[in-house]
Amino acid sequence: MSRRILVMCPTERELRSLPPLAEKLGVELDFDTMTGGGFVKDFSFGKRLNVPEIIEAKVAQYKRNGSDGRSIEGVVAWVGFPGMTAITAEIARRLHLPGPDPAVILRCDHKYYCRRAQEEYVPDAVAFYRLFNPAVDSPYDPALRYPFFMKPVKSILSYGAHRIDNREQFEEALSNTSMPEGFLEPIKWLIKEFTEFEEETDQFILEELLTGMQVSLEGFVFEGEVTVMAIVEAVLIPGTLSFVRWHYPARIPDEIHQKMTDVARDFMTGVGFDNAPFNMELMYNPQTGSVSIIEVNTKLANQFCDLIEKVDGYNPFTVMMQVAIGDKPEIRRGQGPYNVATSCVFRVFEDMKALSVPTKEDIDAVTARYPDSIIEILAVPGKYLSEQFQDTESYRYALANIGASSYDEIEERFAEIKQMLPFIMERRADKASGESAILDSAVVELDLFGSGISG
């Protein structure tokens, strides 16, 4: 009889990616309907999420007559929405399934307490930081050292994150960083239930600015052993916080790869994280050779799973499922069909309404031309790009994951793919004239390695 895995908060990406991988593992999937849906497109999701009700319902559904017998062998979630991985961990704990301690997850998820843990276990990898409570602390504090980076202690997709160069910018940022109503309610309940944290989740952490190359380290812990699967290189638009490319493998020296591996192992082991995948964002400074932690996430960065499969020949989603059912994963290196792979982000720096997006036929034409490419349309016809979670400086509206023999070939393929995917956008009405502008994809598409909008 096949083993079954419960998938909490499934998204379109998981609904598409997981079934064929599960079939190869001989695993059946139960996609949870209570938490399913595109939460990134729905700001009210947290307000509607009744955490204790969900936990009790799932435990009751899968626990047989109160005994240790169970109808599932594992439970997973990749979603970083506040509290979802902790909810998943508690369901696993209550059903005696493999999984991390919910309290450990929350310690990693709360950026302030995560920084404190980093000071304890990897002190050389911690940037200078301080907690800022806008209800108590003043932006006029002479002890504030500009410039610095400001972000909520719990957020998603860099929502509410800002570079602050002076007091005026700080005041403006503080007036424009409130989370959507109810967004933090799930994690607030979990923190109260499973931790003794004194600091709230509606505060901010102020950190020194880190410079250098940013990467995303993908790993997992199985029965106390930390394994690094991949290190993916981030490329940001110059002078912004907006990601434009994710390259795999990262172009870093071998000794820096090992240094990052050591940081991940020492921290995840020290904090007690176990039996689950994780993601760690790091900054490497080539001038000093230093490696610093940006943040720790208690989930896979699933945007990269396909990149790793293209290059290494296995998918981290498979690893996630194997760890969840108590099987030790085996990873591979360089056994995929491509030398390199990149996740390319479609972005603009102006909020626009999507009037039309590429059709299924348009996407099929791209995948017929490049069979291993994956296209994900984020823009929703009739809605502004700002109606989804975005960073504070730009707006994503699509993704293209591409494999090739070189990064130059990636750029050639992406240029062709952009021309094959038509978007029609409408600018917001001009305040003076009251007129809006209709733009086709050739106009709105960002010149990703240039400095503005191409035409």
C-alpha cells in the first residue's frame, strides 16, 4: 500500500510539481483544502486562517481512534506565509510523524529571535542589528546609525523592507509599512502557544547594510545531519532590493562554498532544527572574505527546485517528501541535462493594471520551443500588480525558469521568450490629466540589465 503525505497550503506550483515526483516515490498526496489557495494574491488569507481549528481538524482527520495508528506517513508545506511551517510541524508532532519542533521554527521565523540565536551559534556571521518598536521607540533617536536596512520581524517577499539613508526616509518608511489586516494573526497565535517570546511580531529589525554577492543556500536536516543541496546566486537590479535573476550554480570560490556550508551546519544544528528542509540567505563580501546571514527560512525556496533539477538531476521537492516520511534522501551533483539554470524575473518599476496576459497557447509555444522551460504568470487580468505581495521598489509579473549550456545562452533564450509572451498593461491615470496609458509588453518590459524601461 502506498504511503500518503498531507500537503498543507498547496499553491499552483505545488499542485503542478508534486504529483509526478510523488508517483516516482510511490507516494500518494492529500492536498489540504482548508488552507489551499493562492495566498500571495489574497491579502485576507491570514485573517481567515483559524490556526487552532486547522490543527485540531487535521489531527482528528488522520488519527485513527485516538491510537498511534495513522493514515498518513508525513506532512509538508513549503509556504512561508506567517506560521504555516509551524502549523505543519505541530500537526506532525501530534501525529507522531517526522518533523521539527514548532518552537524551533518560530525562533527561526521571528527575525529578532533568529538574530539572537545566530549570535549564540554563529557569531562571526551576524550583522549588527537592533530591534525597533514604532509604538515606543523614536526615529529621532541620536543613536541610530545611518544608513541601515529596515525590515519587519516577520514578512514575506521583502514586503515592508527598506534601505534607510536618513531620518526623513525612516519616517516615510514607518508610515508605509503596515501589514495587511490579519496578516500576522496566525504567527501571533503560534508564538503565544509555543514560545515564551516577549517581543511582538509587528516590530522592525534595523541592520547594518551588507554588501557583496547574495546567495540562497538550500538544505535539509535529517535525523540531526545537515546537508547542503545547492547554493543559488542572486542578481539584483543595481541600486535596488529587487531580484532580477537567480543563477544556479552560484559563481563563488570553493572555500566560500565550504564556509557557507559550515555556517548553515553550525546554526541549524545549534538551534535544534531537524527533519525538514530549510533555506538560508547569505551575503559574501569578496573584499573581506566574510559570510553573513541575511535571514533563515524554515522551508524550501521552491522557485529553485526546478533549477537544481535541471543541473543536478533531482528535485528538492522529492527530498522534502522523503524527509517527511522518514527516508534519508540521496542527492546528486551535475547529473542534469544542463550546465546552468536561471530563474528570470519579469519586473517593472511602476504599478500597472494587467489588461491581458499570455494565453495557454502562448505558454505552450514557449515550452514547445524550449521543452524544459517553466513559465509562471503572476499578473492577474483586471488587477493592479500592487494587489499582490511585492517588494517595496518594483513589481513582479511573471517568471521564466530556463536551462542552458551557459549564462550567455540563458540571456539569448530569455530575450526570445519575452517576445513570445505578450502582456498588455495600463498605467494608473495621471493625476494632472486624469488620463491613463495602454502599453504593450515591448514598452513595459524592464531592460533587466539596463537602467529603466525599454521601448
